[in-house]
Amino acid sequence: MKDFLDSVGPGFCLAKWTQATIHLGVGLTHSCHHTKAHHIDVEAIKKDPSALHNTEQKQNDRAAMLNGHRLPDCNYCWRVEDANAGVSDRVVKSSAPWSTVDKDHILNNNWQRYPRSLEVSFSNVCNFACAYCGPTYSSQWAEEINTHGAYQLPGSKAYNNLAVSQIPNKEDNPYIDAFWKWFPNIVDGLHEFRITGGEPLLSKHTFKILETVSQGKYNLDLGINTNACPPDKVWQRFIDHCAQIESNSSVKNLTVYASAETVGEDAEYIRDGMIWDKFVANIEQLLNSTDTVNVSFMSTVSVLSVFRMKQFLELLVHWKDKYGDHRVRADLAQLKHPTFLDVSNFITPSTINLLLSNINYLEDKPNMKREFGRLNTIKNVMVNNAGNPQQKHKDQLRIFLETYDQRRSKDHRTIFTDLDI
């Protein structure tokens, strides 16, 4: 696949055509979670709902890729490829069936103009305010910034300022209106459909999707992102829908994407709003209540998550042994923004040893080959790109954590005792 992509152009990636994430609450989209989201023209979607995906910027980016350009915004993959650190997501995403199905259509300029892998967010309503998130994607973050203002970090612009306004749920939303017009026309061509947030289980539109899907037959994989700690009644309602979709064989596969990468008080600090014991209990309730529903953990490797990541990996092994490794997995990804949480900017013998300990633990676990490969790639990229830890990143992280602690009644010093800033 890499040879094929490079034969078209060194920056060519099928995901720019075949994959889309659309944040309907703010009118933003991107074709890959590694790239920055950009604005959707509200007038364009009134004329043609497909402009939710086919924005002017994406069309320009596609033309640039076909003309041999590497897009700067795709630097997550360039870091992997230039370091010869493993297989980049450009290759992984382009190799997926939902990409290869349109390969010839794209090259022959007769592409159908809709994504095969679609992820949507209906709003930023969320009961969490994760450390690396922000007001665009979390209502809890938005409330904090509205009350206390942006984080003032040394040597940088105000961090997490309210740059994008959320359309309130009580108001008409032209992006959601366009989605419901567009969705019936594209659903039969989708290979994957995924709902994200905010916290998707706090949106009525998520349950509208679940109710619609449970009453039909769809030749797609359905995914729901969740922090797995909504109100108890909401979680039970969600499990009931999952069980019904499974019972009716409404979709090919149903995967719940839960957010976690470390354990205990470390996890509760990073993902502010999480109750770790409740999170574990809810995941086990879901797995016990269904037979085929999969759980995939969205695991973000940051400077804060490395200290107890091994305990999380041990829990993952336990769940794989108990429920089957085909039902449980983790998608480990290196955080690159904000840079003061990027572990590459804090490479020390201690952090390298922590990562090597995790990699060594996974090496002889036959049901953890995927996680081993992902973590090893992250380690290779980090080592290749690491220089001496920059004082500005330490200063920014220190001020960020001090502000975070003050506003949220936390104390990072008692939790991350080995953090050297």
C-alpha cells in the first residue's frame, strides 16, 4: 500500500476522500483525527448537504495530494515515516477496506463524493473535562473557560480560549439539519459509522440513531465513543440498545470506544469527571450483558499517562483473557497537542524506561500483538524526535497543572510524584 500511495505522490492518502469526522455542534470537519478541524460553509450545506464532507479546503487538499504535495497538517504520519519507526496511519487508513473500495474511483476521477468511514459529533455536551481536551469538544471545559478565562501559559497565546462557539441544543442547528437530510442517502454506502462527542450518550440524536439502527438491517460497523461514566440510567438505556442491536443482528459489528490509558487516580486526574471504579464496573457490565459487542479503548499516550500505563495494560490482558481478545483491544496513540503534554518533549532515561517496561511486558503476550506494535512505534518516533527537554515545555506544563489544580481542587504533585518539572 505504501508503494502504491507513493507512486501517486509522497503525500497521497485515501482517507482524505474516504474518511470524515464532522462536529455538527460547531460546524467543523476533518478527514483524519490527526489533523486540525476546519470550518464548514453553512451556505454550502443548505444547497448540498454533502458539503459537510466535501468542503472547499478538503477539495484543495485532495488536489494537492494528487499533485505530489505533502500537507503540513499531516505531520503525524510524516514523523513516523521519516523516522522509519513503523507503519504510519496514512498507510493503515488507506489499507482499510473502506478506503481501498474507492481507490480506482479516486484515481479515475469518478469518486462517489461521500465517505465510507463517517464519524459525527452532535454537540460538545460532556460530563468530563479531560486535561488535553478543550471547550470546543467539552461543555465542562467551556463552562470553566467562561468562568475563569483561558489558561495563561508562558511563551504562548492564551490556551483553550473559546475560539469556536457552540450552537446551543435549544437552537436550530443547520449542520444537524443537513446531516439528517444527507444520512439516509449515504448510509447504504457506509462501511463504518461512528458517533463521538462531547459525550455521545448525553445527546438525544445518539439514541435516535440507536433506535433507528435497532429496527433495521445495515451492512456496516457501528461505533459509539463514550467516557463510560454517564448517569446510571443513561448507561443502562445504552446497554439495552446494544443488546437489542446484537439480538436483531442489525449491524455487522458493534464497537464501544471507551476512553482510558491509565488507572486509578492517574486516570481520574487526566480525565476529570471519571470515577475509576465506576468506569471499570460499567465496562464489565457491558461485556457481561452482551456476547458480541466489542470494546476498544482510545488510549492517549501523554506525559501524564505513562506512569501507570502498565497497570492499565495488565487490566486489558485480564479482560482479553476473560472475554476474548477479539472483543477487547486498545488503540494506543501518541498525543501531539498540546505540545506541553507530548511525552516526546520530556524524553528522559526515566520516561524511556517506563515505555520500555510497558513494551517488554507486552512482548510475550500473544493476544496483545496490536498494542505491542502501536506502543513500539510510539517509542521509536519519540526517540527519533527527542532532543533535550525544552524548558519552555516544562514551564508551560507546570503552570498548566498548577492552574488546573487550583480550578479543580486537585494536586498533581501527590499523584505524579515522578514527574520532573
